[in-house]
Amino acid sequence: MASDLKSNDGPPDGGKWPIFLLTFFCLLIALISISYSLPYLFAASTAGVLRNYEAAKDEEAVRAHLLEYRGEAQGQETSIAFINWGMEHPDDFIFIVDGVDPAMRDQLCERLGVALSGTQKVKEFGAAFNTRDSACLRIIRSRIATSL
């Protein structure tokens, strides 16, 4: 009769709880990491926003994208991408930046000037906007002159 009884050598669930808990916590950590990453994964890229502008001429979407704070590195990247695009589309560049609310335009143009002065495209920018003038271009040119 004693041999008919099962011995109680391990947990009654067959030892599956530690594996279940480990799997659960790993999945929980992965889920939390993904949830913090989602805004960045789905954020519109500057190139995508500019392509949409070229198709639909929605300048407010570009302005909002330029004014959105993304941190220093990503903000610099956004500014440089917009400047590069602007050298190919100078009239649209001026239309977009000069249409920004004046209270925020100077800060945006200053940031664009700082971004441009850190690249090797200052002469190319000057050539693209040589015959054009705007409030923002004056700020950018001033920033470039002080950084040289």
C-alpha cells in the first residue's frame, strides 16, 4: 500500500511554476520595452512628411513636424533633412518657414542656421537661395556668418 502512494519529491504542479514565472516576466519586460518604443517607431520621418507635402501641399503638417521637439540629435537630423530638401525646393522652403507663427519662427530659423553651419553645405545653401530673401533666410545667414 505504501508503494501505491506517490512520493512528494517536487512541487505538486510538476515544477512548471518557475518556468511560467520566468516566461511571464520576460514577456512583461518585452511588452514594456515595446510600448515605450512605439511612438518612435510610428513617428513620421522628415522625408515622409516632405513627400506628403509634395503630394498634398499640406504645409501645416511640415510646420508641425519641424516645431515638434525630438531631442537634440533627432532635432538636428530633422533640420538637416529639411535644409537638404529646401535646397531642391527653395520656394517651398521659404513658404513653409515664413508661414510659421512669428513667435516660434525665429527660434526655428535659428535652429536651422545652427544645423546648417555644422554641415559642409553652407556654400550649396547660399547658391540655392542666392537671389531669394525672407525673414528666416536672414536669420539663417546671420547664424552662418557668426559661426564661420
